[in-house]
Amino acid sequence: MKKFLLVLLLFTLAVSKAQIHELGIFVGGSNFVGDVGSTTYIDPNELAYGILYKWNKSPRHSWRFSYIKSKLTARDSKSEIKSRKQRDYSFENDIQELSAGLEFNFFDFNQHDLETKISPYVFSGLSYTRYSGLYFANENYPEIDKEYGTIAIPMIVGIKAKLLSHLVVGVEAGVRYTFKDDLDGSSPTNDQFIPLSFGNTNSKDWYTFSGLTLTYTFGQKPCYCKL
């Protein structure tokens, strides 16, 4: 975390004279969708928080980088599926996510204009997520194997508005499709625990972050000129 913050700070200082930049926070909630618990994609039940940085290349698109930390929890007792309720499994897993990708604004969002700016936006790219590999032995609650990492694809939609000359607030929700199936312990990565698998082993895990972003803009006014 400290190394990531240092790299982010050095990068923003190095390029702050060339473009418009945004640095801020994300605060919201997380929820999990997989083989344990509810199948509702946006149903936050744990706190999620982090930092983000945007490099605005034009009024329509930005390169976006973020670090978000949260806990994923799910309970079969909260599921709409009868068989899951009867099984009554539950789990929790601490995760850390680094993301990078492209944010696209549906309307021009030139932050140097004096009038109020509002625009819906979408974001996608790649994420790298660290988590604990889980497995269910003889209890309704899993045991921890070891720490793993997975690539995920974030798909975010939101709407943002310029509050003051240097402040932008946004509301967003985004699902992440991972390439692993053991965030909930249903299909362990460790070959030793594969016989303990359950659920749909052909379906990977998903998780969602939804909440608010608040960023501060800085840097000289760029020239969004056609080359």
C-alpha cells in the first residue's frame, strides 16, 4: 500500500504541468456473487474504501487508476435459493484490488469551464485482486488455505458532477468478473482440496463495489486540440 501511494504521488508530480489530473477517494460498499449467498449483483453488505487517480486526456475520456480494500461476506441464509438456505454455508474474505483502465464520459466534461458539468460515464480495464483461498472441510464455515491473486475485469457505470472549481463528486456501481472460483471456497485452487468442491465449478466468482467518489482536480489548463 505504501509503495503504491509513493508511485502514485511521484507520477502525478511528474506530469502535473502537462494535463488535468484528479486525485481522490472512493467510499461505499461491497458484495459477493458466487456459489455461496445471494445472487443479487448490487447488494452492498460490507464497507469498501480506497483512493483513485485520473489522468484526463480529453473532455470525453480519462485514464483511471485505483486501489480499493474491502471484505467480502455472504450467507446462504440470505439467498433466494432454497437449497442454499438448507445448506447454510457462510464465509468472509479480505480483498485488495488494484485497477487500471479507461473512463469514458457520455458528455463533454471540461473541468475548466465555469458552468456546472454533469455526465454519465462508464469504465473498464483490468484489475488485480489479492485474496485468501478458502475451502470447506467439515463445517459450514471455511478454512483458509493461503493468499492468492487473480485478474478481474471491472465494468463500472456512474454519473458525476463538478461541485466547485476543483471538486468532482460521482456515484457509481461496478461488478468485477474474476478468473477464480475460490473466493467463497466453492472450488479451491489448491489441488489438495479439489475433492471438497461444490456448486457450479464452471462459473467464476463476481464481486461488486458501489458508492461515492470525491476527487480534487489540479494541473494547468490543457489544450484539447486536434492534431
